[in-house]
Amino acid sequence: MIIPGRVSQALAAELAAHTDRELMPIKRRQFPDGEWLVEFEEPPGREAIVVASTTSGTAHLDLLLLQDAAREAGVEDLTTVVPYLGYARQDKAFEPGQPVSVRAMARAIATGTDRVLTVNPHETSVLDHFDVPARSICLADRLAEPLSPDLSDPLFLAPDAGARDLARSLRDAYGSGTVDHLEKTRRSGRTVEMEPTDAAVADRDAVLIDDIIATGGTMAEAIRMLREGDADRIVAACVHPMLAEDAYIRLMRAGIDAIYGTDTIERHVSVISAAPAVAEAIADFDR
Ligand code: R5P
């Protein structure tokens, strides 16, 4: 049985189709004090998979309640898929007095499950914080699917060094083109600065790739640089299309031609499903 989190319904349904499992119908109620109650409408059986991105505090709480409901209903073998692991970018205490936020999240998730699978966490080192077997998969190669087959001398560009491997995987999956990355310095939660690129971009098609588009500040600056360099078509691809606040508008105003991502976060640009790769990874997990 697949148990869908409140923000991962489309991906859960795709995964059910790919793994030939049923989808759990769930009732959710909120009490006047704000507390939530979840209720399964069918018995889950002895083996189940919770699929729940933690895009917000409420989504994270929903995941914990679903895990507990599964155990309460007699599930003995529980896999938790966290397609987008919230707080993954808070992977250290940046100042004295701060928590390692992702560790707190991971510990809470690990208590309710036998294993965890996530997708492109910001750093794979976050997997060490789960007290149960935890793995991640990378979907960068799948981002080649929507690309036009006739890109002109394509440049696969990462907005920072940390995303260069994603750009390389995407280029390899596409089959041609060059790979480069920009040098980024974050100035605030919404703004970044970038060193001008040495790469020749004039009249080339450029594919920007990152693990996540959050406020859009990173991509907007990279697009601005490519436009200054007279790039032709510019496409922004990401695994997790968070698109917080006015990110979509920022990218449109910066001059992007297309934006797309996967359904680890369900947005209108989520044109690629993580389900086939998640299904393979679940089958490969040692039991
Ligand atoms: C940071 O290293 C990440 O890979 C992304 O580049 C970043 O989190 C994107 O955030 P934003 O869209 O807010 O610039």
C-alpha cells in the first residue's frame, strides 16, 4: 500500500502505478486548536510505503502522523520516501546557538520507519543523520527528457560548483554539449552575486541546472549573466521546483524561456515524475 503525504499526492499515485500497489485513502481533520488528525480509510496490510515531501512544517508533521498511523494499523515493514527533504540546506549550525536543523528533522523521521529514501538532498552527508538505513537517488539525468533535441551548441551550466556534477549528468544524458559552472556568493536569503563567466555563451542555447529553485535568486542572477553574454535560448531545470514567494515571476522577468522540474515538489512546472527512479530504488533496498 502507498500512503500519500498531503503534498505528494501526484507522485504517490505515479508510484502506485509503477509498483502495482494500492493508494491509501486518507481523511484529514483539523481541530479548533490547530492540531491535525489523520485517518486511514482502509487497512494498509503488513508492508507499506509513505511518500511525503516535507515542504513545510505541516507537511513534516503529516509525515510523522502517517508513519504512526501505519504502525498502529499493524504495518511491520515501512519504507518512508521523502522526495524533497526540507531543512536539508540547514546541514550545520552556522552560528553558535543554532541547531543542525536537518539532523532534528531526520531523527524524527527515522523513529517511525524501517528505511528512508530521498531524492537529491542538498548534500548526501545528511543521510548520516537517519538512525535507520537511508539512501538518496539523483534525478539530474532525467531532466534531459523535456529538452529539445535540437539545442544549438548547448552549454549545461551550474550556478555554483556544488551543482557541477548535476550539470555533467544532465549533459551526459542529453548526449552533447559542454559543462561549466559559475562562482556564486550568497548575500542574503534572496540575493546572490556571481563572477562573470569566461565561457563563450553568445548564440548558444544554455541549460541552467540546480538541485532546487527556492527564491529564484540564484537562477535569476545566472540568467542575467547569460542574457548579457547574448545566449540564445535559456532553460532552467531543477530537481526540486520549490518556487517560493515570487520566484517564478523573478525568473520570467530575468528572461528565461522555460522552467521545469520534477514532482518531488508538486508545482505546475513539475513535468518529470520521480516515480520510476523511486520505484527502482525501493526494489533495490536491502530488506
Ligand atoms: C544552494 O547551494 C542550492 O544548490 C541552490 O542554488 C539554492 O538553494 C537556490 O536557492 P534560491 O533559489 O533561493 O537562490
